[in-house]
Amino acid sequence: MKFVDEARIKVQAGNGGRGSTSFRREKFVPFGGPDGGDGGHGGSVLLRAAEGINTLADFRVERTFRGEHGHPGSGNGCTGRSGVDACVTVPVGTIVRDAETQETLGDLTRAGEELLVAKGGKGGWGNTRFKSSTNRAPRQFGPGLPGERRTLELELKVIADVGLLGLPNAGKSTLISAVSAARPKIADYPFTTLYPNLGVVYVGQHRSFVMADIPGLIEGAAEGAGLGIRFLKHLQRTRVLLHLVDIAPIDPDADPVRDARAIIAELKKFSPDLAAKPRWLVLNKRDLLPGEEAEARAAEIARRLRYKGPKFLISAVTGEGTKELVGAVMQHIEAQATRPAVTAST
């Protein structure tokens, strides 16, 4: 199966309508002169960013988008109707490039933002436009100009304040469903999440942030292993990363510290800038161990990782510790407006 966060589409604006060759003919006015109207302009193609769409997968089905052709002009100086624009809805965070020149045409980062990607052709002139002192009965007309055609490359980088890191089944989807209204698919097998899920976390009046759950990473993701490679780029826009670590893995041979180091290594290989982002350690599934044992296990993991940054012991299933976590995240995001971000220790 192909997991799409990139797509290639073709856009074709409408052609301009043909101008009219017409002459005024009324009773007692046998030689009324030309009155042909211009053709209508062709419809353009625009991209519009919209919330509620988190993937470019729909463009696997529909790949070509066309604006309507302009209508021809008519007599009595009537201009033809312009073609209707084609408006293509894309997710917020879509980067648009010309496939031939690799020129970046735009980055749609706000809901409702529009980008003109193919301009409709101008309508052709009617014969009225060609009238002159030496040519009083012109029969010329303009055929209308063709609309622009382009092949576009779309790349999605979701817009989120907080990104969730972790191995498959670390509890990322459970956490985002516990603290927001997002309802991602949750199951007890790896790679339940196939596309990024976004959730708005409300902390208080006028205090909220967007959290992104991406497919789980595995060792070798930066080279293309697993699903995570196609989604690591989504974390580049985030302000803070929450690194979820399962403190009670089902597999007796699993080592949370080794797994956490593997995730950190993948970040560094993919992008040093991404690895330098603030990264907080979130030790999940405390409900599976007795209280003191869970705290001891969490402290041991942090010690072995030599981690000195903020850390939280939570249960995404029961919600224990999640209120403190989202409150601290909100404070961090608000504080970033006034001071530089501090990189978490690894």
C-alpha cells in the first residue's frame, strides 16, 4: 500500500471564448456597423486550504482539474459569460511546486488561504474592437487565448504545535484521543496510524494548541524503513516534540532505553534541525505497573538516557498525568513568544 503525503496533479485553466462577428441590423438602419461582443474569460484553477483534511490521498483518484472555458460573445455588444473557476481543496500545510521548474508557487498555511495556479485565458475581441476610420465593417474577431496548463507537485507538512514521537504501539493515538476530540484508529497491533491525525487540545478559555500524531517510527526510518519516513517532515513545523516511551512493553526482550535511543538517532539522521527541537520525555502506561514500580522504572529509563529535560509519567488510557502534561505544554508554547526555545538534553 502507498501512503501518500505527496501528490502530482495536472491543472488546466479554461480557454477564453471566441469574439463575435456581428453587425447591427434594425429597421431603417441598414448599415448599423459592427456590434460583436468579446468572448468571456476562461475559468482559472485555484487551490484552497481547508481544515479537517490531513492527507493528500484523495489525489490518487482525481488528478486533473480544469477551469471552464469562456463562452463566445454575441451581437448587440454582449460579452460572453466567463468560465467558472475550478477550486481544489487541499489540506492546510500544503506546499505547491511547479513539477517542471521546481519553483515553489506557494505554501498554504492558513485555512481559507487561496493560491492561483493556472490563469484562465482572455476572451477574444469581437469585431467591434476592430472598427476604424478605414475599416467600418470589420469581420475580424479574436479566437480567445488558451488557459495556462501546469503539472504541480503537492507536499503536505501538517501544521501543529506539538508532535508525538515514538515506536508503533507506544500509545500516541491513545494520548491524542484522551486530550483532544480527535478519534484516530486504535488497536493492539503496530502501524495502526497510517496518516497524520490532528487534535486541538483545549486547556482553558482562549488557550489551546494543535497536537499531531504521526505513524510510529522504527529503526532505519530515515533511510525509508517502515512508515515513519514519509511523515518525519510533518514534525518540522512543530514547536515541541513529546517522545512517548512504553515503560511496560509486552515483549519481554524489548528495551525502552534502546528503543528511545533508536528514535533519537533517526531524528538526527533525518534532520539536525529536527533533532534540536525541544523534546520532552513522556513515560506512558503507568497503569500497567504498581505505583512505586512505575516511578522507579521511569526514573531508571531517564537515568540511562541521561535525560535532563522535562519528563512526565502518564497513563494515556486512564488519563492519569495528562492534565499536568498538556498544562506544561501550553505554558511552554505561550512562553516561546517571548524567549528562545531550549533544546532538551539527550
